[in-house]
Amino acid sequence: MNFPTDLKYTKDHEWVKVDGDTATIGITEFAQNELGDIVFVEIETEGENLQEGDVFGTIEAVKTVSDLFMPITGEVTEINSGLEDNPEIVNSDPYGDGWMIKIKFDGSTDDFLSAEAYQKLLGE
């Protein structure tokens, strides 16, 4: 399993890539493996200010539908529109083209896990 070291991780299996006051957010390789074949991603929160823990969208796999939760408080500035026509990108490239949203935030990412700590969480 892949754990890019330039990303931060949450216990809820999201990844966060910080660039100044902007964060790109997606789900981890572990999460997409657990979900199975992803068939639909719905995110309609662009422009909204959301709190940590709020739902920012949903992801549908063959077996289940899951909510997507904000790992940090911020304003959703961009949605990956490519997922609308090609949701399976989350399965094939969860850390690249399969990103979900970009947000502007002013909080701290200190509570997120490093790649090594996330691997330990998973027992890898």
C-alpha cells in the first residue's frame, strides 16, 4: 500500500496536502480499497464554509454509499470536476487525479498523522 510522505493523514482515512493556506483533500488508498469500485462522487459544497467534521459530499461504491467529512475547518474553493465523469479515478489514483476538494483554511494541521503514524494505525 502507498503512503506518500508529503501528505498528512486522518484517522478517518482522508489525506491532506498543505500548500500555504490551501489544503487539497482526498481519501487514502486504504479507504478506496475498503469501499471497492467507486461509481459516483457527489460534492456540491463549493464556496461553502464548513467546520471540521461536516459532510462535504458523498462517495458511492458498488456496495455502499459513504459521507465525506471535512478533516479541517475551511472554505471549499475548488471541487475536482473530473470525478463527475470519471469517479473511478479515486480507485486508480487516490493521491493524484483522484483528489476531492481544495479548501482555504486558517487552522492547524498539527493533529494530523504523518505517513509513518498512519501506517502504524493501519497495522502496516
